[in-house]
Amino acid sequence: MENSVAEVPNDRHHFRFHAPHVHLHSAFGGDWFGLKAEAFARFFGTPTFLIAQTVLVGVWIAANVVGWTAFDIYPFILLNLAFSTQAAYAAPLILLAQTRQADRDKAHAEADTLHREALAKASTERQELAHEQTVQIMALLEENTKLTRITQELSERIERLIQEIHRGVTLRPS
């Protein structure tokens, strides 16, 4: 049973603060290329990439210095070209990934702000309701105290009347 934003009342849906940002699209786009490009850009900063690149460069240099191959002899112009090409693609991909993340962070921050404001408003409403209920309870207690006092006074009057009636009945000559 799936619930969409349209099916759940707006004030109850836990993503209601994110709804205004649904229109945001990433700098890469939401398609296959965009997702793969962002994943590739994120891979550049991982230890796996750095270790693999270091090993590859070490093997490249060793193979050319030792003489196993001579396709890129010292000063390693082809290796320099490979690094330049990698940098030419990596820099924009990383910047675009950062832009996409910044957009997500901004949307989440705005949603969090709206959520905090809604919580503060709800808290204020609860405090106001508690205050109103406290005032009502105090008024009811005062009314109860007044009724208790009246009941006590009436009970005392009834007791006096009963005593007067009792005296009047017992003192009457027969």
C-alpha cells in the first residue's frame, strides 16, 4: 500500500516540508548518466581510487624505467597527458557533484527549518492550551470551594433547625 503526497493529508505527511523542493533537479540530471557521473565523481575521493592510481602510476613508471616497455620513456609525457585528461574530467565532475550535494543540503536545511518552525508553533499552541486549561481548572476549583462553603453553611443551618425543632417537640407539655 503506497502513500503518495496527494493521498496523505498535507499536515500529516512526514515529507511535507520537502514537497516544495521536489522540482529541484541535480546538475547531472536524474537520468542514468547523471547518476553514474555523480557516483564516478564521488569515487575520485575514495582511498580505493587513490591507492589504485598510485599502484598504476608506480607500475607505469617502473615498466618504462626498467625497460619492460618503452611506450612512455622519461619524462613520461604520456603519463602527464593522462593526468591532465583525468584532471580535465575530474574537476568538473567533482564540482557538479558538490553542487548537487549543496542543492540537497539546502533543500534539507530549508525543510528542517520549516519542521522546527512547525514544532515551535505546535509547542506554543500546546502551552497556550495548557494555560487555558489551567485557568479553567482554577475557576472550577474556586467554584467548587464556593459550593463546598455554601453546602457547609446550609448543613449548619439545617443542624440548627433540627435542634430547634427537637427542642420545641421535647418541651411541649402533653
